[in-house]
Amino acid sequence: MYPIIKWFFFRFDPEKIHYFTFSLLRFWLRVPLVKPIWKSMYQLNASELKTTVAGVTFSNPVGLAAGFDKNALMINQLAACGFGFVEIGTVTPVGQDGNPKPRLFRLIQDEAIINRMGFNNDGAEVIVERLKALNPECVIGGNIGKNKVTPNEEATSDYLKCYNALLPYVDYFVVNVSSPNTPNLRELQDKAPLMELLQTLMDEKAKNQSIKPIFLKIAPDLTDSQLDDIIEIVNTTKIAGVIATNTTISREKLTTSKERIEAIGAGGVSGKPLTSRSTEVIRYLHQHSNGSFPIIGVGGIHSEKDALEKLEAGASLIQLYTGFIY
């Protein structure tokens, strides 16, 4: 059935069809009796799947990565689809439109996506109001970032604003400094500014006496030396762990024509071309840290085999996004 639906959906603009499927799923799960039937089909509540990471217990280790439900519009509907956790965001202090459209592109023969969304979201205040009204049916992660107009020297203030706004309503946090679609954002992955940012957030966590863990989301494009820095930073600041990885700026391993790729332009690649690299990063972090912190694996998971490879490489949890679409 889904191949037919996918064929139809893939005839349309990716961003428009994204919001259309949102509306369709929300409507469908509001039909009387549909939601319990749906949950009985797709939710797995087996006790052996329960996973506790950084003090948070997940009903199962498969989550939905940030970017799909940026604005906390469909958390319970996505939980009904079987996800053990849903990560909202990236949330910024002030709502912003993101980058000019078109900004989302399918590479069908690669089972990949290029996006340059640019942290489009409704802003922390609006999203918090939605979370206040929600009776969540799964673990919620809060992925936080800075506004595009905020210079890097003032970025810490943006992260603090989002952290404090979301603190009562999410179960864990993700510090996103690795998106390639906000100008200069990845400079915050450098050792000195990253150490300062994470330490400030950990100080705020201590001040609030919060037990909610803070994870760092990193790019797949880091060198081994930079990954060594990440290990040192995690162990020094005592953040909970790492999400590996975000999208890549690399165009290697793509079979889509060079002309098509050049016509699309800038953006981060997700999907199958990222499968092996994200697993390599997970394995490197796990081995070189001696497993001293948990890793959430994401990037190119399109099958059970891909998922198991991430877990065997050292991931404690995994997340889907592009594979969920394909």
C-alpha cells in the first residue's frame, strides 16, 4: 500500500506534501476508534524493548529525529505510529521563517534528501503553549538552537532562553550546533566556544536542580581530531551524551547527476548516503571514549540491518527521519 501512496506523494513538492501528510495523519487519528486500532498495530510495548538512557526510560529505542515535528504539533499522533520518543525543533527563542523556498529536495535514486530549511519554527513561546496543553504519550526531546540574526558571540543567550522555556515540558535536551543551514552555526562546534556553551548550560541545569539530560548533536563531517575534542568536551562538561549525526555537506556517494546536485545548491544531505559515515562516527566515539557516555544514532537508517549496525557500533538509541519518509 505505501509504495502506491509514496508514488503519489512524490509527484508533489516535498515541503508542501510534508505539511499535507501532517494534516492527513492528524485528521485520520481523530476519527473515532482509529487511534486505538492504529496503536495496536504499530506500538510495541514489550518490556524487553524498554531502554533507560541518561536516567530517562524509553518505551522502545526507536525515535523520530528533530526536523519532522519542529513545532510540537503531532507528538501523540507520532507516538501512535510506534515511536518511543519524538524530538521537537530545532526551537529558537523567536519564531522565524527559515531560508527562502524551495529548500527541500528529494534525491530519489539515492533515497536521500537535501534540505536547507534554516531552523524554520514558531518560536519557543508558541511551542511551549502547545506543550502545556499536551498529555504526552511518549518521551519528548527538545532540540534547541539560535536565531539566524543572533551573532555567534551572543548564541549562548539564545540557547539559555530555549532551555529555560522548554525545561518543564521536555524530557531531554539537544544542543544543535551542527546544522549546515544557519550561517556560521557550525563554528560553535570548535572546541573553545562549544566548551563554553555546554558548560553554561550545565551550570544552568545545576542552578535549576534539573535531572533532565543534555545531549550534543554533532556533524558527520568532523575529523578524528575533532571527534577526540568532542569526547574531551563531553567528559569535561559532564553533559549526558552525543547525538550522531546531523546532515552532511559532503556530496560523495551520490548517484544523482552532478547537474541536478549543482542546480539544487547548498544544504545538508540525509538518508542512505549518510548510513556508513554516521555509523563510523558512532563507533569512533564509543570506542575512543571507552563507552563513557551514551550515543543516540541517527543518519541513513532505512532497514532493520541499518538500525542494528548503529546499535552494535555503540548507539543506545536510534532515530529516523529520511528513512521514515522513504
